[in-house]
Amino acid sequence: MAEIVIENLRKEFGDFTAVQSSSFRIEDGEFFMLLGPSGCGKTTTLRMIAGLELPSSGQIYIDGEEVARKPASERDIAFVFQMFALYPHMNVRRNMSYPLVCQGMPRARVRAKVAEVAAILGIEDILDKPVGGLSGGDRQRVALGRAIVREPKAFMMDEPLGALDAEFREHMAEELRALHDRMGATTVYVTHDQLEAMQMGDKIVVMNHGVIEQFGTPQDIYDKPATRFVADFIGSPPMNFLSFQGAIAPGDQAVRMQGVDLGVPRAQAGFQGEMLFGIRPEHVRFDDGGAWRGRVLASEYLGTTQIVTLDSAAGPIKLRAPSDQRVAPGETVGLNFDARTVTLFDGSSGRALVSELNAGVLDHG
Ligand code: ATP
């Protein structure tokens, strides 16, 4: 069990900065996701926490102790990689016992500990089997078991499900989360898959080019994206963005887009210039009386819902609607939305123009 605090953590490789200046707090027992596209610095951040990479500057506190320059062996953290390396010549029991035997734990205690962890993972029946013939899922459970028996302070996981096919991946994600809930150990988990992060995480850090774009709960990140990047990265299809020149009047905080009063309540008063009107596809609805008109270009059937692509005077837009609301390509329809579901962004910096920006958002300069 551990609380992990990261302060101004930075990593340079030569003159390339992989992690800019990260600060965030991981609460004891949290399932914490580092999310972002390939190359954004997730793995480098995780490796610095685990002690496998030396930071260029900044601090890492584990339970209040500053460990940034301590070797991995003194941090009591287990690292679980995507490619689980098991000892092929040993059976499951010996693979799981190995870290404890190396610590000099007496045999009887090793046996009891391995049995306890095997029961948590539901792999008691394969303890005496060679690892060579195991399925991918069982290999994964054994590798997790080998990490768990040590009872480390925290687990670091780098895309542990990345090599699995989609269906099994979803199953293992549920299993991992349930396991975490039973054990309550702090877990830091790297993924580029936004669905995995939303499904499993208590908190998410969204990274881009070595910078933290946002830090918060899955709901915060989905409902109140701090930047255009986050709004675009999270959600499928992503948020719609319509560019317009506008101003937010100081008094009534009303926003006018092409003469239509948006009246967005969270908007930041006083801003003037290019803005992006951001709305998620599920927050746009068909409304015969709507002042906003769109021409249907295409409709993608997804079972209970459909994604409709439209062209409107304000720009192209995607809408998610129940699939029984039939529309035909070429048809012109009225559209509407609830102003509370709109996020406005500064068109040049991409930052959300809301009065309550999430804590943890760093300055993009
Ligand atoms: P991925 O999922 O592709 O691994 P990531 O977000 O985990 O992406 P990192 O592995 O942290 O990204 O890498 C961040 C950047 O730092 C990348 O541009 C990578 O090429 C670079 N990088 C990582 N390790 C080194 C290294 N040892 N030497 C030089 N550059 C490195």
C-alpha cells in the first residue's frame, strides 16, 4: 500500500525532452492510469516511478519518502510488463515461489503464500503444470501471481493487456480491476487505449508530447475536458469542434455563434477571438423546431444507436441517436442541444474556456 507523489518530474534524452514537468498525486490504493498516444512519455514516467529510469530533475515520494534517486530494489515496487516473461523450465508453483525463495523465505511460508495468491487468482488447479502449455490468460495470471506474492507497496503495469485480442482483453481488464479491488494495492497502469483507461481507472492522467493535459476522474475528463486534445482523444467518435469568431460578454456570459445565442453557463467571461464550440455526438439531438439545420451525409448503424454525419452552416458534425430515428442521406433536419453539454475552447491554445479548470492542468506556454 502506498501513496505516490510526483513533483516537477522531468526526463531528457540528450536534447529531447520525453517528460516535461509532471506533477500529480496517486492516492493509496488507487488504480491510476497514464493515458496518451504513442511516444507521449507514459512509459518513461512509469519507469521513473519504478526506479528503472533516472529523472533529469524532480521528486518522487513513496509514502512520504523521496526515492527519485534510489535504486529500484529499494522501492518495493513490482513491475508487470506487456510480455510476461516466465521461467519456461519451471512449473507454475516454482515460477510463483521464485521471488520469495530469492528473499530467503522459509519453505513452508512460501508454500502457504503461493497457495493464498493462487486462490485469489483462481489458478490453484494449474500450480503443478509446466508454464509451456498454458493459455495466454493463465500465463498472465501466473505472471501477476509472481508479482503479487512479494506483497509490494505498489504495482507498475505497462500495457499488460496490449498483446491480447479484443474480446479477451476486455475480460482480463475486468479481472484485473476486480483483483485490484480485492487487494487494494496502489496500481499505476500505462495504456494508449482510452476505453481501457475509462473502464478501469479511478484517476487518469492524459499526456501529450511529454506534457500533462489533464488529471482527474474518468467522469471529469469526459465531461469537462481541459483541452481540445483531451476532448478529441477521449470518446468515440470524438467531440465535434466548430470554429467561430466570438466573444463572451462579461455580464451575462452569453456567447453568440453566427447570431445564435449559445448561453453557455460555464464560459469564461471576457474572452474574444477564435473559439471552438465543442459538443459530444450524443449531446446533439434531432429537433424539427431547432434553429440549427443540418444535411444528412451518412448514417452508420451500430445496433441500438447510430452515428449520423451531417453538414451544417457551422461546419460538419457527428450525432449519436437511437437507431430507430430514421434519417436518409440528403435529408435536411433540425438540430438542437442543451447548452450545459457544450465546452468552448480557445481556438489558438486549445484550452477550455471554462471558469473552473481542473487542478493539475499545466501551462502550455
Ligand atoms: P509507447 O506506448 O509508444 O511506448 P510512451 O508514451 O510510453 O509511448 P515513452 O516510451 O515514454 O512513450 O517515450 C517517450 C519518448 O521518449 C519517445 O519519443 C521515445 O522515442 C523517447 N525515448 C524513450 N526512451 C528513450 C531512450 N532511452 N533514449 C532516447 N529516447 C527515448
